[in-house]
Amino acid sequence: MKLVSEGGVRRSPALRILDHLPRTGEFLFRWRSYLPLLLVPMFLGSFIGATYPFDSHAVDLAWELGCFFFSMTGLALRGYVVGTAPRGTSGRNTRAQKALLLRTTGPYSVVRHPLYVANYLIALGMASFSRTWFLPVIVSLAALVYYERIATREEEYLEERFGDEFRRWVTRVPAVVPTFSSYEPSASPFVWRKAVRQKCYGVATVGATFFLMEMVQDFAVNGRLMLDPVWTVIFVLSMLLFTVTWILRKRGLLTPDGRSERSASPGLTA
């Protein structure tokens, strides 16, 4: 960093607040898979003093399933985005931004950051599970701060790399609030193998998380551990799907060229 002289005193130039956004975004981008775990204590705390709505476990179950399917909507959106991703776009890398081409069709013609919108839907469904008013608010504010900084860094990188193409895209497509009037069919076909290969982990994670939240809530209400049959079935099915998909991945049955993952060379997108 260059030093500036002012009255004979050498001092570092101050960064504007706006300058901190991409710097913070770079850090959050690298650790984005782990930082959401900081919210776990708040999720657990939201079950303190829990009761069933209208003293009815059936009403409670209906609400919980609604939250689950809301989160699954976000997961389905992630699957669609991943399934239509061409090679050369940013993948699951965490060390640095990577992109050989700019995606402007399909989900990216509706909103510039569809994956972050999908992640927010997943998190909001989970945060609404305990029916506390404060947890969805905290999660929404955290997501706003969290993804704003990551998106700022990503867009700074994309503008440097793609220039006018990026700026034309930004002028017609909003950042996080979708506009379907600008929808363009995806330039790349949907590859179900790619979507299943990557999102099997997401299905298992969402299924296990809701199953554990149900157990915690029932313990808070009844003072004992219970296995709800509905959530047990959902958990078992999600784990079964994960196991089957993992085996298929290892045998190369979910890769386009049929090679096993150990023999396939890594690319920018998985």
C-alpha cells in the first residue's frame, strides 16, 4: 500500500466503506461453506419454551412440512442452475473467483445471483421451522450482509474480466429480485446427471437438518426424545438417496463421459 504525505507525516490512505465490501467479500467467498454454522446456536435457542400451535401436533407437522418444501424449492432452484451450467463458469472453488464465460441466459436472465436467492430460500424455510419471529429476521439480515459482500466481489471480478458484456447484462437483469419479463432460455441444456451429482449432498443436508430440528423441538415440548414417523421417513429417504447417488458417482455413472470421479480430471464446474 502506498503512503501519502500530509504535513510531513506519512500515513496510509484510508479506504472508503465501499472499498471494504469486495475485500470482505473475498474472505466470505473463501469460507462461505462454513460461516453459516455460526447461526446454529440461534437455531437451537429458538426452541426454548417451544409449544405446539393450538396444542396440536398435526398442525405443527403441517407447518413443518410447509417449511421443508419451501427449502426444497430453493434446493430445486440450485439444481436447475447447476444443471444448466456450461463448462467454464464458476464452480465450487473457494480459493478465488474463476470464470471463462459469463452466464446471461436461463436463470441468469431473470436474476444475477440465482444461487444466492436459492440459498436464502433454503435458509428461510429452516429459520421459519420453530415459528419464532426473530429467527427469520436475523437470517434475512445476515443473508443480506453476507451475500451483498460476496456478490460485490464477484461482480467486481466479472466486470474486470468481461467489461461491456457484463455492464450490458447488469443494466437489464436485477441482482436479487427476479424479473421474469427478461427471461431467455438457457444456452446450455439441462444435464440431470450434473444436477443430481452435486445436489445429492444438499438433499441429504436439508433432510437431516429438518429431522434434527424436529427432534430438538419435540424434546423442548415433551422433555423426551421422540422419532416422528413422517420425519423419520423423510430422513431415511434423503440418506438413501445420498448413498445411492454417492455410489453412482464413484462408479462414474453420473459423469457425462462415464469415467469414475477418481479418473476424471477436475474442471471449473463439477
